Amino acid sequence: MLAELVTPMAALTAAVGLFVSAQAYRGYRRNESRTMRALAVGVFCLTVVPFVVSSVAAPVAGLSDARILLGVSVAYVAGLGSILYSLVRP
């Protein structure tokens, strides 16, 4: 039963992350704020990209577990770096 909840919860996380990143992008467009753009990219990389890599691209492209893990890890590092940039940029 618990295993059946993994994919729906991952999809929900991606959907909420997409909504949050869209709101941050709207803030960037409205105020021309680079920090909001960086925040939007960071949230997108942390929430949407890992779901797409592991649930969509991996089955279609037949990626190995190591390649999936690498793709998700790269997305995490890019997302955290982007959010860090948005927080420390003057």
C-alpha cells in the first residue's frame, strides 16, 4: 500500500513546485528582479526536474539507476545553487 503512494506524492510535489516556481517567475516578470528569477529556477530544479528525470525520462530513455541518480543529483545541486544565489545576491 505504501509503495502505491510514492508516485502520486512525487507528482504532487512536482505540481506544487511548479506552482511555486511559476509564482516566483511572475514576481520576476512584474518587478524585473533577478533574485526572483533565480528563486524560480531553484525551486523548479528542486521539485520538477527530479520528478521528470526519474518518472518520465528514465522509463522512456531506459536510463540506468546510476544515470537517474546522477541526473537528480545535478538538478538538486543546480537548484540549491540557484536558491543560494537568490538569497545572497545584494
